[in-house]
Amino acid sequence: MLTLKDGQPRLLSERREFLRVGSGLAAAGFSLPSLLWQKPALARPASSEGLITGGAKSCVLVYLLGGPPHQDMLDLKPDAPSEIRGPFQPIATNVPDLQICELLPSLAGMADRYSLVRSVTQRNSNHTPMIYYTLTGRHTAQPQRDNDIRPPQPEDFPHMGAVLSKFKHSESSLPGYVALPELAIRSSLSGQYKRARNPLRGGGAGFLGASYTALNVNGEPGSRDAIPALQLPESVSADRFEQRASLLSLLDGGVPKVGETQAVHDVQQQAVTLTGSSNRGRLQVFSLDDETDKVRDRYGRHRFGQSMLLARRLTEAGVPMVAVHFNEMTVCDGWDTHSKNFDACRKELLPMVDQSLSALLEDLDERGQLDETLVMCFGEFGRTPRINANAGRDHWGDCSSALLAGGGIQGGQVLGSSDDHAAYPKTHPVDPVDIQATLYHCMGLDPHQLMHDRAERPWDISTGRVLEELL
């Protein structure tokens, strides 16, 4: 029975670059004014919400970068005018009274394993501030500015993955937060998109420090060179590297050198640990070689599908957060479907999501890991109800949808509803920070757990409320 919870029924230079970037994040200057406008947390009782925190061990964040069209995916309005509803038809799921898009047949057959939130809302329709907000839970100093494409700053609030890396990471031989690939926007050259991208604010560890930043898998998932910084140069044997590592340990004595921050030192030590021969077996988790062709085909032989398979392997190995920042090269600009929205959705975007997300949920369930792995799928906002002149939909922060599964989330539910045009929440509006609070709760953290910035001021890890209706 459908329950409506809305009140109604390889190269050395690359290794050096890896350390340089980490060092830069840790040692760069800290600007207090960008934080002073926000209000630090006051100390609160640890169980202020009166809820028992969940027992999930890992989270897979499927972030549809650019803004997915919710009314063409999870919240169709077949009775709306043609300029609103688009060409896609809803189909029944295996949950009575719940329908989703006809281009998502595999997900329709397993709706009892996930829940939908159809009333996510924020009055902001700009990419960069909403990316920052949905991933960190805080507003930027200039939330109406949509051209802030600076790389992550040391005073930023941390990505959810960095928070989990700090508070939930226990497997020291692997990172606490892995990004597939890093959070970034595309670069354009002579009208041709290239795979090189500009990192975005909201994807890093911010004031938590470089020790908790993501390990970015920017190469092809599962390939030997997916993480070039962790590949030994051909001229350096494993024994030779271990000798160098021993010498480094002897020289620094486990203590940062003069002028070196603890965070820089920690990053360097982690790089040595990850690259050393003692950890080579653990690094096999980044390889897909021992996965069968049948499994790899099930997930999809495209970057998104193989990233989702790698995400399953990483969470199985104990990585608390794997973020799949999905912005594939498509007939339009990824999920930013200002034009050719329906072509992109029909030919690429929705079939990819249907195949790979359903494969992940099915795989986790069959392996007995769905209860301890939280899966979340959403973007920074939705798309406009009205179709524009280019057969596209524009930015729309007022309403969007999210899919949550596993990790203590009950399946087969819908939280909230939108109006007849999927333009505004009709019932039970949900702020993106409420989804973040629910993530932390499911991962065993109280949303009022405190983290401290570089000035030692306390901040709640989340400003939202736990969506108890879905638990």
C-alpha cells in the first residue's frame, strides 16, 4: 500500500601534484569575513531530536549535476497542458498508486525498495549557490550569484562526504570520502566540450582541512590509471618506494616539519600509506577486473554505470561516502537541459539512471547490504514546469524530487506532493538540508553533532530536520 507522508493518506609529477593540491588546501589563507555572516551553533543536547540514530555504514550519493527534470522523471503530470507535461507517459510501479516515467521501467519494478520526496524546495535557481547548498547545507555569501566558479576554498563549509570522513571513518587504509569524479563543471573549447573540468566549491573538505577531502577518481572507473596519483612510476619499484617511505618516516619522526601544518603532514602520510606495497591489496577495491561481464553489463558499460559499480565495491570495503557526481557528456549539457531536454532524457539520461541505479539497488539488496547502505539521488534543483522554445526546461529551485533508499529508509513511500504543474510543493515542503539531516541520522550521527572551523567556532553538521516519516 502506498503511504503518503504529507499529512494525508602513473607519473611522479602527478603524485607531486596530488600532494601540492592537498598542501594548498591545508595551508592557504583563511578568510573569516566569509563565515562571520553565518551564525555558529550553540551547544545542544546530543539527542535533541529524541530519535535513535540509524545504523547505516556507508552512503552512495548519486548527484545529478545540472538539475534533473523532476516532472519528466519521478513526478509526472499527465493531466497538465501539453506545454507543461511533455511527451513522456507515467507507468505503474510495483507499489499501488505510485507512478513514474515510462523511461524508468527497471526502477518502476522495484519501487518498494526506495522512497520518493516530491516536495523539495528552495527559492534559488542558480547553479553554483545551490550546488554548494545541497552538498554543504549552507548558503554562500552571495546566493544570487551564478558565476562563482572558484575552486574549493579553505573557508568553505564541507561536503557531506568530508563530514562523514571526519566522524565515521574507521578504515585507515582507505579514504573516508571518494568522488567519482570530483565535483566540477565542464570547460568549453571552440564549442567542443572536453572532459577536463573546473572543480566547484561545495565538493571539498573546506575548513575541516585537507585530511578529509575526497580522493577523486577522475579517470575511467576501474582502469589502472583511474587515480594517477596512486600509481607508482615505472622507474620506481615497490621495494624502492618502501625504502623512500621508511626514510621519510625516519626524517620527520611522525611530526610536521617547521612551517608545515598538521593537515599537510596528514595528507602526505595518507598518500604514502595508500601507495605503499602494504596497501596494494586494499587498492584492488578500485579495480573492476574481478567483476564478471554479466555484472558490468548490468550496471552499464558507460562511465556512470561503472562508477556505480565501483561505488558498491567501495562501500562494501568500508568507505563511508562515495559521491557519484553524474554529469555525462550528452546531446545537451548533461542534466542542464535548457535545450533538447526530451531527446537527452530519452536517448541517454533516463536510460542510464534506470539501468545503473536499479542495478545498484538490486545488487546491494541481493548481497544483503542495502540495509546498511544509504542511497540518495537528487540534483541541485528541478526544471521549469513550462517547456521553453528550445524544447528544454530551465532552472527551477521551487520544486524538485529526490529518491532515497536503504540505510534505514522504508521503501514504497512518497513524502510530500507538488501542485498540478509540479511547480510548487502542495503538501509537506522539504528543504534540501532536511535530506542532509536524514543522511547523518541514518549514518548514526546526530544532526546537531558539532564540527569546528579554523577559528574553533562550533557549527552543527546540519541545520535541517530528520525526515522521520521515511524511517
